Amino acid sequence: MKKLLTAILATTLALAPLTTHANDDPLKPKHDSEQQLKEAQTNLTQTKETLSNLEQLDELLTSEESLDTTLNTLTSEVDHLTNDVNQATANQAKANEDLALKQQEFDIASKEADPTSKEHQAKLQALNEEKDALDKTIQDTTASIAEKEEAIKTATNEQTALQESYNTAKQELDTLKETVEQTEEYRALQEKKEPLDQARNELETLQASIQETNTNIATLESEQTTKNEEKQTLEETLATLQEDLTNAQASGNNELVIGNAEEVEAYKKEGALGFFKYQAKNNPKAKGFEMAASLFTTNPTTPSNVGPQKGNKSTMSHDQLLALVDFNDPNNAVSFENFKNSVAIIKESNTYRQSCNANLPILTVDPVLMATSILTINSCPAKEKLAHAKTFVVFQNIAWHLNLHNTFYKEKNSWVTAEKRDYDALVAANKLKESDRYTTLNGTQFGKKVEHYVNLNYNKLKTSGAAINSTNIQNSNNNYYCQDFFFNPIAGKNTTFTVEEFEQLIADYETYINNPIETKPTAEYIQEKINETTTKLNDVTTRLQTIETDLTTLNQTLATLTPQVEPKQQAIEPFQEAYNQELESFNAVHGNTLTQKMEQLDQTKQQLTTLETSIKQTTQEVKTLNQTLRQANDQQTTLTANLENLTTNLENAKQQAQQNLEQAKTTATQATNTLNNLQATLANKQETKTQLTTLKTQLATLKQAKDAYDATHIAYIMLEGMDATQNTTTQTNTLKFRSSADLSKFARVLVDNNVVDPSNYTTESGSTIVYLKHSYLQTLSVGQHKIEIESIDGSVSTNFTIEKTKTITSQKATKQTTTPINKNLTNNTIPSTNDNSNLLFYTTLFVLTTLTLITTFKKLKNSHN
């Protein structure tokens, strides 16, 4: 930029004198040249100020890049300000809306606070009516409490009297019993009762053994039927495979592709449903899997007695359960990982069942119950609580535990353990036989407390399914569990699996979906299936042989036990007859008295129970009435305070509305001011941006002018005085310098970049000769200095030295600073030019543009700051 400023200055100095003589002939009389010189000197004075301004411009505008950076920054600020203005506009609109709303609220509050207004009178009347209603409620409730307390008092007195009667009657009965027990008749009766009880116990034990044997025989026969069906299926499968093997060998044993990548991906995405679909397609026991898969559609094929139920029987519809199935959620019960883990619940339940009663049948896995469990348990996290959806008519246990390793049937930390204790106590207290304990408990209040344990140990429940939803609740390791039970396979015979078989199905399926594409010879593949089927068939055959042996043993035991029943029954008859005779004799003597006393005692006890129930009920009613009375008194206190404070409250509401209104006004004003300020700032920034853009254009124009100046600038030659030396102590003459420029174009002399006053030098023609006066040289410091002779269209410079210790030749020709002098150069060959077209234009353009740039940039800098 320094170079640019210097060039501008030089051009201004060179062109200024030519404003009126740009096209003059160089051969015109000398007085024309003198006139040009005067004009040049006048313009030189005028451009001094321009030089100062140019130096200021150099400080403000260091490079074109800084201008671009400033312009880019300003553009970004304008964009941000535009966004701010838009937001401020929206804020202003919102503030005005809020102001209008607050004004409405204030108007309403002012109207309500006016004691003469209808609204105020309506509020007052409403409060008084509410107070009158509460007064009546308090009066009625107080009277009712007094009445019921009197009834409690009367009933309590009656209860006390009855209790005394009961105690007396019981004491009389106890005394009578003690007396009777000392009689000969009682002792005789007891002697007859002991052998009767012993005979009965022997018969019951025998009958229990027979019943247990029959149960075991029935269980084995059921398993035998299932295994025979399974054996038949395996034999049919084996025959088909043998035929396929023969065909494969006959056809050349070609390659067989096992698996389908697209099918596998579809299975994977559907989790447990994918497993059901795969098994329905490939498993011989397909029917159960088909029914399980259908439960995930809106038209399931389950039997009507199982569900899904409709109407009031369920708390959630089938469609609602389907909506909770999320195949993309790894915590959902339908996810394959949760499905795989859920089989462990059935395995644990079998272990626990056998520990409670070894005679219970082993639960098999029913695919349909696996599906019902999955659909059901998803509803628990959805409702955020444990609750039975009751969509399917099955026996069901649900629970929530800490993690996968603490499910239903751990001996510690499980509610099943607690229910077992209650169940055993109930059976012992009521002497319930195993054959009737489930029907006895079913539907009773106590039975509901142990129904999970009952479900688990009901001997008629033979199939099961389970599911896990691992949605985290309350902390990070909690899971919901569900286990469903049913009597028989829901889809029909031969559709369930042992736990081990089902686990193997899952393992095989997992292998398939992880390695979906496999090729092997058809015969080899079929032979593998034949081997697998043969192994299963052998296992089933072995189990059938074991069952046959066990059935033979049990039938032999039954054949041994059954003939013993009739003799046992016959043995009871003489003991029963003897006991009945003694009982008749005993009752003839003591029976009526004991019976009357016992009946009287039971009647009194019943009356006491009725009174106690009535007292409890009335006491509860009094508690409820007292609570109602307290609430009414609290409401009355509040209403009284509201009546007293109605005017104050309404006035406070009005003041609050006033404050809200003033605050809304302030907010609206602030929003408007903010918008105005932002708009003004944006306008200033946009104006500044426009000015900077103009400045950038002007700078480009100035550069073009400089380029034009450079094209017309002449590099003159220093003909004499190069590296001259002057000793101001011994030499008193002037120092001579000669430029190759014509004297008519002379402008000024500079020493060390400072303009020399014309009184300190003289000039003469001969190109241009300059003599620095001795008096001026004496003012210069010792050392090297630079002299520059400027003409209106160029300049030349050289160095000279001031010494005070020795005499130095005044002039010494050395190398010049610009263009080397040609040895043959003469005055006739000095380069000169009079091609000064458009110089007036460039001079004016430089001066005006420079001044404009300085003024504009100063203004922009101040506004930007």
C-alpha cells in the first residue's frame, strides 16, 4: 500500500501542471515552460494535503484483503441481524397478543372487584348458598353421629349381657362335659370308638394307595398314548425319508440348497413369531405353531373356550394386545432373546412341582400358551403395574422380579414359597384330601390368596407356556414374567413338546437363522434326517418299553390292593355297630342335656357375632360420618374466610391483574424498542455494507488509475552528481546534480524524502540542473543522504555524502539508482515524452478518489465501532 500511495502522489505531482497544457508543443517559447512550472508548484502545494490524507488512508486500509474481510464480516452481521429482526418481530407480535389478553383479564378483574356489579353480587350469593348447604350438612351429620353412637352404646350393653350369658353357658357346658366324661357310659362309648377309628384309618390309607396307583396308571397310559402317536408319526416320517433317500440316490445325488436368506431375514425381524412360522412350515407337529402364529393376527384360530375373549370377560381386547407387540424393541416379550430365555421358567416350574409332589405330571410346552403369554405380559409395562389382561381363558401366573436368575420358583425371595406355607396350613386344618382340595379352594377368598401355588400344583394342568418382558422399571434389572397353564394341548393331541425338545427346536432354529445358506448332497442331507428320526424313534420306543414295565408293576400293585378293600370295609361294620349301640345308650342318658347346652351356646355365640358385626359396622359408619363432619367444618371455615375476604380477594386479584397488565405493557414496549433498535442497526449495517461495496469499487478504479500512471511514467537518468561528496568545512561551493528531464517539466527537489525549499537551491537548463547551496548543505548531518529530482512526469534520485574532515571532489561518477548511463549518451538522446493525453482525467480522478476513500473509510470505521 505504501508503494501505491507513493505512486499516486508522484502521479498527482506529475500530472497537476499539465491540466491546461496536456497537448502543448514542446518547442513553444520558454515563458510557457515557466508558466507550467508555476502551475506545477501551485499544484504541488495543493497535493501536500492529499499526501497527508493518503498516509491516513494507508493506516486505515492496509490491504484489499482487509476490505474483503470487513465486507464479509459485515455481510454475516447483516444476515444475523436480519434473523434477529425477524425474531424480534415475532416477539413483538406475541407481546402485543399477551398485552391484549392481560387487558381483558384486567377488565374482568375490575368488573368483579366492583361491589355494585352483578358479578360481585353473584359471587357473594353463591358463597352464602354454599355456606347454608354446609350448615345443614353439619347439622344432619352431627345428629346422625349422635344417633349411631347411641345405637353403639345400646348394642355394646347388649353384647356385654350376652357375653356374660355365653360365658355362663360355656362354663355350664364345660362342667357338664367333665361330669359326663367321668360316667361309665362315656368310657364305654370311647372304648367302642377307638377300634372303629383304627379300622377307618386303615381303610382310608388303603383307598389312598389305590387312588395314587390309579392316578399313576392314568398318567402313564396318557403318556403311552402320546408316545404311541409320536412313534407312529416318526415311523411315517422315517418311511418318507427312506423313500426320498432312494429317489435321491437314483437321481444322481444332486446338490441340495438348505435355507433361504430372504426368508431368514423375515424370520429374524419377527422374533418369536418368526420361530412359530418356521416351525409351522417345517415341523411335523405344525398345528400348534400355526395356531400360535395366528394369535398375532386379527383373526386367530384358537378354540372359543380359550380365547381371545370378547366383551366384559377381559380387561384388554385382543387388538389392544396386538398393538403392544413391537418387533423392533429388544425388551418386548416377542423378541427372540426373551422368547428363548422364557423356556427356563417352565423348566423351573417342573422342578418345583416335583419337589412339592412327585406324582404331578411333567408340564409340556404348548406353542399356543407361549404365544398367549407373550401377548399378555406386554400389557404390564404398558399399564405400569402387574395386572391380568384376561384376554385368554387360561390359568395364569404373572410376577415381577429383579433379574432373569430370580424368577418364579426359587426357594428364597419368592412369593410361591409363602403361598405354599399357607396352602399346607389350610389343607392340614381342613383335612382336605388331594382329590378334592382344588375344588374346595376354587373360588374361596382364601383360595385366591394361594391361587399361584394352586395353579402350579393342580394335577389336572398338564401344559404350559411362558414369556418375559425385560422393559426396565424402577431400576435397571427388572423384568415382567408370565406363565400360562391349561389342561391339555390347545391345538389338539400331539402338538406339545417336552422342555428339552422345545429347547432343541429353538437351538436348531437359531443355528438355521445364523447359517441360512448351506449346500450338501441331497442323499447326505436326507441320511442325516433319517439318523435324527431314528434316534428319536429309538428314544420313544425305549420310553414306551419303560412305560409298559411300569404299567405292569402298577397294575400288579393295584391287583394286590383292590381285594383288600372289601375285607377292610367289612371289618368296620361290627365296630361301627357296637359304637352306634353305645352312642344310642349314651345319648339316652346324657345326649339331650349336652345337645341343648351346645345349641344354647351356639345360639348365644351367633347372637354375639351378629352384635359384634353390627357394632363394627356402626362404628365404621360413625368414623365415616366424623370424617364427613370434619370435611364440612373445614369447608365451612374456608367459606367463612372467603366471605370475609371476598372484597379483599377480588381487589387483590384486580391489583394482580393491574401488575400483570403493566408488566405486559413494559414487555410490549421493550419488544418494540428492541425491534426498532435492531431495525436501525440493520439499516446502518446495510448502509455501511453498501458504502464498503462502493469503496471496494472505488479502490479497483484507483488501481486502474495507478496502472494507467505506471504506463505513462518516465524513468529519468541522473547525468551528474551521482554519489557526490561535500566537505562543508573546506568546501564552500554548491553541489551540482543534473537530471535527464527537461527543465520545463521540473517540479521540486526532495532530500531524504523531505521537500527542499526553493530558496536552498537554484536550477538551470541543460536538461535539468540543480545546485544545492552551501548554506543548505551545512544544515545536513554528516553521512549519506538521498536527493530526488521530481519532474511532472517522472523522477530520478542518487545518494551524496557530507564530510567535515577532509576535502572530497564535489562530483564523482558512479552507478545510478535507476537505469545505467550509456557511455555514448548525449543531450540529444535523453529520453523524454510529450505523450500526455488523458493526464488531466487521471489527475482529477486520483485526487477525488483518494479523498473520497479516506473520508468514507473513516466514517465506516467509526460507525462499525
